[in-house]
Amino acid sequence: MAKILLEMKNITKTFPGVKALDNVNLQVEEGEIHALVGENGAGKSTLMNVLSGIYPYGTYEGDIVYNGQVCKFSNIKDSEKLGIVIIHQELALVPEMTIGENMYLGNERGSKFAIDWNTTYAEADKYLKMVGLQESSKVQVKTIGTGKQQLVEIAKALAKQAKLLILDEPTSSLNEEDSRALLDLMLGFKKQGMTMIIITHKLNEVAYVADKITVIRDGTTIETIDNHGPEPVSEERIIKGMVGREMTNRFPPRQNVKIGDVMMEVDHWTVHHPLYPERKVVDDVSMYVRKGEVVGIYGLMGAGRTELAMSIFGQSYGVNFSGELKIDGKPVKMKKSVTDAIKHKIAYVTEDRKGNGLILSQSIKVNTSLANLSSLASMGVIDQDKEYAVAEEYRDKLKTKTPTVEQLVGNLSGGNQQKVLLAKWMFAEPDIMLLDEPTRGIDVGAKYEIYCIINDLAKAGKSVVMISSELPEVLGMSDRIYIMNEGKMVGEMKAEDATQENIMALILQSGRGA
Amino acid sequence: MTMSERKISVGAFFQKYTMVIALVVVVVFFAIATGGGSLKPGSINNLISQNGYVFVLAAGMLCCILTGGNIDLSVGSVVCFTASIGCVMMDRGANMWLAVLAMLAIGLAIGVFQGFWIAKIRVPAFIATLSGMYAFRGLSNVVLQGYRVDISDEKFLFLFGGGRDCYIPDYIRQWTGAEGKPNLTCLAIGIIAIVIYVLMTIRKIHVQKKLNLHQSILGQVITTAAISAVVFFVTWQMASFRGLPTVLVWIALVLGIYQYITTKTAMGRHLYAVGGNEKATALSGVKTRNVYWFAYASIGLMAGLAGILTAARAKGIDPTYGEGYEMDAIASCFIGGASAYGGTGKVSGMIIGAVLMGVINQGMNMVGVDSNLQRVVKGLVLLAAVIFDVMSKRQKR
């Protein structure tokens, strides 16, 4: 048996109100490729952030043993010194700088006051060759495609003398061909003795490259599967580990379900990326939602769900739209304007409540009224007593825990912030609510309350579209489920026909077909 | 439990009222240093008349800063430019009201013009207004052809606070025929203002009680009493001097309007919202560009008014007037607790900031501090205020 290079023992990491990791154990042997799989939010990235020192020693419990020594990293530099290098899912390259400059950013050749550009570019070229890139290191990063940028990231990691390379979803923005090339590159590195950890959602990739597979679910390690048996590990086997959890009473029952006519319909909806207009982010999507219906849209991160919702919501995302939007059976020519969308009784409750949803420096009252302030104002003057009453009403209705509605939203817990966000959009009195990850980052109790609110909305005849990357949530809440992958609708199921396994299988099939 | 709660509330008290406390300390310090001279009627009168433009410009500037720490560097030049045009017009015999209207209209037009680039074309505010700062300074010189132009229109000077007799006449004594001092009209206005203020506070407390808001009633009573006392003291001093300076009417009008806009109107709410989180505001259906446009148009109009006040005070204009005015306005807002990142800041804070700067200026002049040192002190006060803002934010997170 080979030497154990890295051992993470009983790692526990808590964020205010949430236990992100609970006694996680991970063993990586020298020279192997170890895959880390799990649903979004299972804790994979958190674990890697602990390993690389982004969460410094002391902010978590447990031990990291690397090369036989207990490590106490206080920042990324410390872990990189030992050869632990992480490549994040989102590319961390400066587009305006050259490949060489990027590779040695923060790690400059020469002295601090006189960068040795000759060495920089010579060494950069050497590492670029190792990853199979023909480009000169003097080329600006923005001029090469994402596939090549990912390779530059790897070259950058190699330049740091990496011994343990961590790749967080390295192929999420790559096409099939580039992905395969990258995986082969990894296998090549393995032959040269490099140890790697790969985090990925694409289970076919796992089966292809990994020696061992560790499954993480809800912040704990479930199992480690050996991929060296006589037969390769089946994807079904991995999926079972990823999703197999108990599902008793996590969702409130729906009562008096009355589903009416089609409220909103999109046909052949296509949206392009705002920065790379040739890329389709939403690709020929057609869907509808009825009155009083909860429709779930499931897909992994980057499947184009948020982009679909935001493009429907007054084209607040994307460029070069095509397709048709019908509301109440009538085609709607919507301008590129959120105001217009609100007028058409659409609300979009963002997944990013702190970034796109709430004004943290303002009170609950101010946030609640913002999307529909005109209903409280005459001639531009706000009726503040009425505003207060409205904020109170929604606090009551949604059971937001706060001493007063004058409380700053920034001081509330995640679950209560989410309720304020919901209150804001309920007050806008929409008929169609697009809820994007309505329970992200909040604890189980608050989730249940949010589910009750969603059910009440449907009962009141609203059309609810619930986007989620939590399968059990989609299964537990929806009347009908759409499955999205890589910008396309790849399936539609009635709730009673849907199971975790057949939804996952659909996604994996479509991923392979692409 | 109660101990720690009290500790928090004491800390919160100091945090909330730091600048008020600083102002009191500074006022007391200079009162002692000048042997009471800084609290004499003449000094208070000067403080208001000299700083009229600061209040007016800072009110407009606050709106810009609220939208996200954006500032308007051009106001000093715009003040000079509008004043130049007005003075030249009056010099050539134009009607005074026509000149006033022209100054306000030109100020507003400049604000709309700069706001267009900032809001619609997304030129960074700093750069758009920096170019305005150069351009309108140059244009002022062109209009004035390099020379000073004087104002002889007595009515203009009286209305906008220039010359010897720019005080509201004592109508009450004229009517009753009684001679002497104090100025009864001035006193009456002061007392009416205090009564209105007290009534408003009572109504506010009443509403809070009805809505079950847990606000400290004692705190509000103390605040109201303190402000009323200050207002009464200032009115009394002015009444025993020459009465209410007319410029105070304009200051009060501007501050009142801006207080109303920022606290009661939808546009005011949008100013705070854009500064607090522009993306979230845009996704709530607010047309954020119009909010920026409003802020810059409004400060343009205020620059026009400040131009009128400056010209009246100096009884004319010369091409260097207004230099550094933008900095006084910006400093007042930041000292008054406006966040350099936008989203927070109040008119009341800005007033305290402006008064604090004015008191320090005047106090140092009376004590005879070297004018270069005065700038050093002003700079340090601004730095201290902003450090405080940044630190108190960090504590929270």
C-alpha cells in the first residue's frame, strides 16, 4: 500500500448558525487521483478551503496531517509552500495581463523591486508546454478561450511546485473535447507521481480518472469507494451515496391543491452570455407554469437556471434574446426593463440575497417596500405609517423573527433575511413568482417555514417556479419538475413519476450526449 | 445581562452622537479660548452668513454621496460661473429677478448635463465633474474677462445676504411703533420654529407609541430639548444684534427641503437604496440611472443658488471665487457621518458637519492660528471622521 500523503481527521467547521462540515475524514494516498463528490452545498468546497488555508487553523476543529506532519496553515501561502495548490472553479486570471504575468502573480520571479521578465517568460513557457499549450506566455489571457485558460491555471499551479493539486470543478466551463483532454492530462501527471484531488459533478469523469471516490453528503463523509475493482464503479452506485438520505416530514403537505390554467409560458427561449455573446447560456428552452402550481426546475450549478429566470424577469440577464413569452395566453413583448416585468406581475426572488436581493444597510421596512414603493406613495411622497403597517403585516405573516421592522436587514440570520426577501416580492403582488434557490444557506427549521410560505402562495393561486439544486427539495415541493442541463431543458416529469435516480440519470445522459 | 446591555447602549450612544459631542467640545473650547467672543451675537451672525454656501452645497452633495460615495468636484467652479453670468447680467442692467432665474437655470442645466454623462453614459462621477471643474472655472474667466464685476442692486444684496442691511426688518416693532432691541420679529420666528419642532416631536412619539415602537422616549425628549435650547440661544443672540440674516431663510429652506426629500419621498428612498446595493435596487424595478441623474441635477441647482449667495455676500464676483467650495461641502457630509461608500448619511449629520467645520474655521481665525495650520487642522478633522466611520462599520461585521 502506498504512503498516505494527506489525512484530514475529524474536520468540523461551523459558520454562524450552520454546521458546514461535521467530522469529515479524508485520506489521500501519494500518487493517486482522489475524487470528491456530493451535491451542491454538501461541503466539498468548504473542505478544500480548510485544506488550503483559506479558513485558517483555529477556525475549524480537527487535524490536517500532510506528509506525516500536522499542519497549521494561516493562509494560502502556507499551504502552497508545502505544495498544496488549489485551482478554483471560477478562473482567477486577470484578463488584461499576459499568461506569464498571470502565472507568476504574487509569486514573481526575480526580486520584489526588479521582476526578472526573461526568467518569468522562459519558465512560463516551460510549464505551458507541460500542459500541452502551444501559446506563447506573452499572449494576453483574454485572447485565449476558456479551455486554454483552464490549462493556464494548471500551469500556474505547476509553477508553484505543486505536489498535491486540488481541482475544483475543472471541467464545468469546458466542452466535451477540452474536458477529455484535461482528464488525460491529469492521468499523465499521475504517471509522473503527482497527487490530485478532483471535485466534480460529472460522474462519468469520476469513473474515468479517479482511483478512489469519497462521497460527502450534508457535511459528513459517507463512504470512500475504491475504483480499482474488477468492474468500474457504476454511476448509479455513486448517485446512491450522494442522495441516499431519509426524507420523512421535511416538507409540509400540500392541501386543497387547485391547479388552473396556464399562467406563463416561454417558447424556444434562447439567451446568450453577456460577455461572450456567441455562447448560449439558455438554449431553446420551452416551459410553462399553471395557476396554483409549483413547478420545480432542477439542475446543477451552471445549468442555466438562474439565467433563464433572470432573462424572463425583464431581461435582467444576457443578450441576444429570442423566443416568445406568453402571460395568461397572450404574447408579451417585454422591454429590457425590470419595471416592465413587475408591471406584468412577475417577481424574481434571487438566489444571491445579499448581493442582488437586499440592502443590508437598510431596515426591514425599507427593504420590504422597495419593489412596490409607488403603491405607498402619492406624488412621490411616501406614506410612512402605511409603510410601517405593511412591513408589520408581512413580518407577522411570514413569522420573521425580529424585535422591530426598523431592524437593519444586515443583522438578521439567513433564514430571516430570506423571509424579508420573500416579503418584499409578495408585497409587489405578483402572479408569477420565480424563486431561485429559496432555501440556500438556511437551516432546516427555517427551510420548513419557507416551504410553508411557498405552499400558501400556490394555494392563493400564484404560479410558483422554484429553482433548486437540492433534489429532495425539488421532489418534495413540486407538482411538476423540469430538468435543466447545460442550458437546455433535458426533461419534464410529473412529481409522482420522479425519483432522485431517474433525474440524475437524465442529467448524466444529456451531459454525455453533448 | 443588564450590565452588558447597558454597556452596549452607552457605546451605541457615543457612536451615534460622536460628532455632536465633538461639536460641543469644540464650541466650548473656542468659547474659552476667545474669552466668550465666539459666542457673541456678531460671531454667530458671521458664522451663518459666511457659511451659507456650505450648507446649500453640502445638501446637494449629500445626495450624490448617498448614491455610493460619488462626489461632485465641479460645484466650486459652477458657483463662480453662475455668479459671473448673473453679475454681468445685472451689471448690464438686467432685471434682478431675471438674473436670479438665469443663475438657477444655468446651475440646473449644468447639473443635468453632467448627470447625463454620469447616469446614462456611465462616465465615472469623479472624472465627469473634474472636467466640469476645469471647464467652468475657465468659462467664468471668459465671462468676466479676468476682471471683478461688482453688484450695485440693493434689493439683490438685501435678499441674498450681502451688505449691511441684509436682515429681516423688525416688522413687529414697526407695526407697534416700539423702538429698540431685541428684534421681536426675529424672536417670534425663532419661538414659532421651536413650537413647531416640539409639536412634531410629540406627534412622532405619539405615533411610535401607537405602533408599539420601542424607541427611547427620554432620548427624544432630551434631543428635542437640547436642539430647542440651541435654537433659542442663537435666535436670542441674533435678536439682540441685528435680527435674522436673510441668508438664513435660504439655508433653512434648502435644508428643510432636503430633509423632506431624503426622509419622506420615494426619490430620497431610492438615493439610499442605490448607495446601499445598486444591483438589488435595479432588480427591484427602480431606474437607478434616473436616481443618479436626480442627484447631479439637484446639486447643479444648489450650485446655482450658492452662486447667488456668494455673489451677494461678496457684492460681486471675481474669477477666483468658489475655489475649494466643493471640498468644504464634501468634508461637511463625511464629517457628518455620511458613508464614503454610500447608502447612509443624514441631513442632520451634514448640518453638524458643516457647523463643526465653520466653528473650527472661525475659532481658529479669532484665536489667530496661522491660515496654513488651519488647513492642517481641517484635514485632520476630516480624516478622523472618516476613520471613525470605517472603524465603526468594521466592528459590526
